[in-house]
Amino acid sequence: MKVKPLIKECSNLFAADKIDNLLTEKLNSNQDSIISEAAEYLKLLHAEQNISIEDIKERLAEIYCSVEQTGTYWQTEEEIIYGAKLAWRNSTRCIGRIFWNTLIVRDLRHLSTAEEIFEAIVEHIKLATNGGNIKSMISIFAPKQPGKSGIRIWNPLLFRYAGYKQADGTIIGDPEQIELTEICQKMGWEGEGTNFDILPLIIQMPGEKPQLFNIPKDVILEVPITHPELPWFAELGLKWHALPSVSNHSLEIGGVSYSAAPFNGWYMSTEIATRNFGDAHRYNLLPIIGEKLGLNTRSKLSLWKDRALVELNAAVLHSFAINRVSIVDHHTASEQLIKHCDRELNQDRMVYGDWGVIVPPMSPSTTKVFHREFENRILKPNFFPQPDPWKGFKRAEKCPFHA
């Protein structure tokens, strides 16, 4: 089909507000999904970015021709930049979406080797860390091609601490990372055996073996945890990395999937103190802190867990503040989400949310977001979790590096 006749047909579809059903009878189910999602996304660009209807029609015609020939299409830089921002705005599990339009988007789709991608990730870490004044950033690598696997970063976050299971059943480090730690070790990595060994990155290109890369220590900003009033807190030897960059989600924009698109904001204190440090299946620090505080840890009536949790959060907030590293407390983050909801409502847009996730895990009823109802509707563009790439290797009892 030639472009000009298609533009005319697109015009009719726009006029009839049937863009979602564009040429469905002419495409197979996979292509139809791509065209439909592309059309929906272009309609958003028309509405929110003031792109003319004529430009939208012509672009839709180009997309149709490309999908018909190749099964997919190459998005413009403008399309992925705004799409990445919308993905953050649509993320129902994120409480910090008020800053969605400030996201810095790096278009790195031209990179074709694991080595190049690793160098770009190191650059991302430097730029986003910004000496502690964290910048929200996403680095987007080449999209998945039809019928093929995409680029994968095996690590759930760019920074995660290793977990070492000991012969007696005890664990040094982060219990949540035991499986990935063992995979790294099978691939030749050797940690120092401390509670806070940064795991290397595993990057896998489509159809290739995964490769392991050690992150340079000089680009990793970590914050030692101390307490403003309790000197013994420093003796616990706690620390946490400054940059929370998710690296195992797929970015979906207009029918195109980017399986490697690490992105970051900055930490909310409860993510570190309440979950990473406090959860029983993670570092499980509440019993230690409770005892140090002289609390009765044998009785639930003493509320020792609650009191220990408050001091742990106070320590994390204090430590990031004195080291001038960006962080937000759960009360401020909650107020920011409510403000974001009001802003979006003024634009005739609803804010959807996964209530069980966006409500802070500490003193939830004291935050404003606790008292707001949310519909958990998933819109696109958005970020979606992906299966761990090594699961198939584990079932086959093969080392992923040599499989």
C-alpha cells in the first residue's frame, strides 16, 4: 500500500475516532497490536505535545508501511523521549511521579555490543549520581526485534549487594541476592565476603552468552549510616548506595518494547530503612537495633519493632542529609503524590495507583496517600517486569555462562 492512500484512510479513521482499530483486517494479530498501540500513542502526542494532525497521519502511514515490511518500526527520538516520561507518569507502583516531566532521557539505541552498553551504563551512573544531587534518568538501548529476544541486564538494579549463604545456614549480605550472587560466582566473580559487596553487572545481547562486568568503584557513591543521637549506630557498619536504578524492567512505548532501559529517581527513606534493612527476609536489623536500644524484644506489647524502625529511618535520613545525597521521607513523598493527583486532574487526567505499593510501609495512616483511593489501571507507555533471564538455565542445571 502506498503512503498517500493510507494517509487518506488514516484521516477517515481520525475523523471517526477509530484510530485504535486502524487497518485491523489487513494485519495479523501481532502487527495489529503494534499498529493499534502506535496509533494510540500518536493520538496522545497529538493531544499533549501539540503535534499537528497532518504530521500524525503521515507518521502513522510510515509506521504502517514499516510494520508491514519488517514487523516493527523505528521510533523517533521525540517519540521515545516523551514515551519514557509517560511511562513514569503511568507507573502505578511509584509514589514519586510528580517529577515525571523532568526525566532525562538518553537515546542509546545505536549501541550494538555488551561492552558499549556497559560503558554507557557507567556513564549513566556518573551523570545520574551527580555528586549526590541525584538526577532522574533513563538510558534506552536497542528495542526487541520481532521473534527475537532483546538485550537483557540480568541485575534487578544496577547496584545490589551480594548475598553469601554460609555452611551453617547463616547469610552474609543481602539474602535476596543469593541466587544472583551464586550465578556471578559461577561466571568467575569473587567478592570480598562482606555485607556490602556490590555485585557485577551481567549483560546479555540477543543470541549471545551473558557477559560479566565489574562496576568501577570510583563511580559508586555509598552513604555510611550513622544516627544523630545514638553514637553506637556507626559501630553497626551499615551503608547503602545512593542511586536506585531499576534495570530489569521492559519499557513499552507505542507497541515497541525496550528490554534494556535502566532508569532511576532517588530513594525514599523507607525503601532503605524499612524494607532493605528492616525486612526479616533481608538484612533483618530490627532485633539488633531493638536490643541496642534496650527494648524488651521478647514482648510485642513493648512495640520494640516499631520503635527500632523509627530510629533506623531517622538514621538513614540523617546520613543522606549530612552527606548531601538526595533522599525523600515518606511523608513528603505522600504529599507530593497528592499534589501530582491534583495537577493531573486539572489536565483532565486520572492518576492510577497500586495502593498496596504506593502507601509507605511505615506509619501508613499518618500519610495522606493512605486515605486516598486509587484504581489500579495499567496504561501505556509503561514499565513492565520481566522474568529473570537465568531461570531457564537453572532448570536445565547449566551454568548460564557456558550454556
